Amino acid sequence: MRADRERNVRQKGRAGFSLFLLFLLSSLFLSSCKRASGSGGRKSLRLLVFEDPRSEGGQQALEAIRYAKLSRGTLKLGGEEYELELLEKDPNDPAALQEILEKEKRPAACLGCFRTEETLLLRSALSEQKIPMINGSSVCSYLTREDPWLFRIAASSLLQGTAMANEAYRKGCRNAAILFQEDDPDAAALSECFRGAFLELGGKIAAESSFGEGEITEDGEELKKLLGSLQDQNPDFVYAPSSGKAGISILKAASSLSLSAPIAAGPSWELPSLLKDGEGAAEDCFFSLSCPLPEENEKEEGTEEGGEGNETKGQDESGERETELEAGSSASGTASETEAEAGSGKSEAEAEVGSGKSETEAESGSGSLETESGRRETIRGYREYLRGKGLSDTVTDTAILAYDSYMLFCDAAEKAGSTEPEKLRSALSHIDYHGLSGEIRFDKERNALRDQVFFVGVEQGEFRNIDSLHF
């Protein structure tokens, strides 16, 4: 009897230990599963976001993507719910990308409003890993012909350069000068396209100069010398595509020289620092954008002003007025956004542009977010988000394109039901997305099919939508 009792005790002990061991292993397994999933047991997807948080434009884009993530919530792919994790990195640090690709779980895609220079640094490593890149700022469409995983959503240099040439010609300018930043590929492409279009319209290029980053000095003396030599040729229009930092120096130099010709540039002049640091020299300059600045940027009655930035006024309320471009305004371009940039050759999608309409009241395009009320609601929510973080609530073109790049990825991933590289790329290629910047569809070379350029100018110390050109 005693032996039987001892045997039963030993068996119960072994059974208890087995149950304890099973419980321990189950706990470890569940803990591992929880770590591999997002909060609440959801699976996790990683998105690589390349923006320089130290730069004004980088901060604008980062906040827009963060807000898009907050607004969009989780993704549902193949019946499962996924939480998105943002891996925020500096595009000027290629080593950071290599570290992620070597040590971290592969990101589903790469987003950002980095310009062509940064894209060139990043694309090889991303393309080798078949990671789609959605770029919100580069205007150089030749990039997509060299990288099958790159999607570009901004209006191209051909469209913006051609539109600016038409706008200058429509204003009666016939003797233009060009001053561009040669170490900025976007600026170089814009100047090349402007030059070709303006000459084709019948205008003349009175003078042309270029400069590099090293010539953008605090006293602005180098740029002042270059502008002085251009001024000697009596231009009636100056096209100066360059960085926002260079833009401030150019405008100050032009003011000190009492240069009377209007000065225009590309999208990098849209940042509030142009008004703040330009110290009044920015008055009457204008630049091209992929979409108009939201009229919600106007101070709303009873709304506190957020941050220290300048508020941006919206569209003119004088009503719509369309003016046909002058006869003979037939600069060659393309409605499909794939252009002939310096040395890159023309794409098969090229068509005639220049027969479009100049619209004094810049319109928002094709029903962003399906309805205009949806667009307004999103802008309003984003401005509240910025004010809540103590930031300026001015919404820029950069922020709008960054927001759209995130939402575009989410839309494509859900349509594909997967983030497998080939499936995701196919879904992006066939997307028809209505975003804050308008309708986004891609041509065969993965450049956004845009057909409108918007002009924003500085009037009484504030940004205003002043015109647009529809092709």
C-alpha cells in the first residue's frame, strides 16, 4: 500500500511538472507572437520614411505622414489586420538604409518627399530588394525609366517648366534670363524645360547663369554678382529654380539691385521661411506647384493661430475667369508627365501641350478624397493636429504630397490584398486614387498623369494662389 501511494505521488509530481512546463512553453510562444505583432495582437508592417527632420520641408513631410498614419488607422490585408510602423530615417545617410536592410525586417515600401538628389542615393539598394518607392517631390521623370520600383507623384519638370514659360509669355515677357542651381537635379531639369518651351514660343533667352551650393553665402555676394550680370542684359523675366535657401538669397540680392523683372521659380520656394527670412524681398515673386495651396490656410474666424509660421491665404474670391493662351503658344510637352529632360530623350507618351487655359482662380483638380468637402475636412483636421503640436498650421504642397504618398500606399496594399513586391507594384501601377493633390494615376513609366500646374505668389507678405495652367 505504501509503495502504491509513493508511486501515485511521483506520478502526480511528474504530471504537475509536465503541466508547468507546458504552461511555460505556451507563455513563451504567446509572448513571441505578441512581440511579432502590433498592439492588440495585430500584425505589423514597416514603412521606411526618408525625410530630414532638421530641414523645413522634411519636417512638413514627416508631420503629414504621421497625421496620415493617425487618420488611416490599420490595414486589412487578406482578412488580417495590420498596424503600420514608420521607420523614419535621414535620406542623406545611406548607411542607415543599409543597416535596415541588413538587420531589420524588410520594409513594405519607402515613402517621402525627398528630391532627386536623395533619390539617386537611395534607389539602388531599394530596387535590389524590390521595395517600391513613392516619391512626392522629385520632378525628374527620367528617374522612373531607370528604376522599375519607383513611383513619382509630383508634376514633372517638363509640365512645370513648360507651364512657367507659357505663363511668362502670356504676361508679355519676351526676353527671359535663367539663373539655376546646377547641383540640384530638379532645378537643372526645370531650367532646361523652361528654356526649350520659351524659345519654342518665340521668346529669347537674354542670359543664363548657374551656381552651386557653395556659392549660397550668408552675405549673398556671389549670387548678387550673378544677378548683376543678368541684369545688364535687360531681361523682362527671371526664372531661378533653386532650393528654398538659395531662393531667399536670390530675392534679397534682386532687391538690393532694384531688379525690376519678375522672378519665378519651382516648388521648393513654397516654404514659409521664404516669407520670414526674405524680409520683404519675396514680394511679387511666384512659383509653380503640383496643387494649389488650400484656402483653409486662411485664418478661420475664432481659430487660434498655431505656431510662429506665416499664415497662407487661399484662393481669390473674385470668381472664375479663364483666359486662352495666346495664339502660337504651342510649346512641346506631355500630358502624361514623362518628359525629355536634359540628355534623357523623349518618352513615347509625349504629346502637345501649351494649348491649355490659364485660370486666375486655382482649382483643386478632380474631386480630391472623392469630394471637395472630404478634402476640406482632412485639411481642417491636419491643421488642428499641427496646432496641437505647437507648430505652424500652414499646409504646404510638400505636406499634401507626403500625405498622399502614405494614403496611396495604403490604398494599393488593400487592393492588392498583400505587400508582396510584385503584387504591390502592380496595384500601384493601376491605381486610381483621389487625394488631397487631386486624382493620381500613373503612366507606363510610373509617373503621375497630371495635366495642371498651379502658380502661387507672394502678395502683401503672404502666399496666395494666383493662377493655374490646364493642359
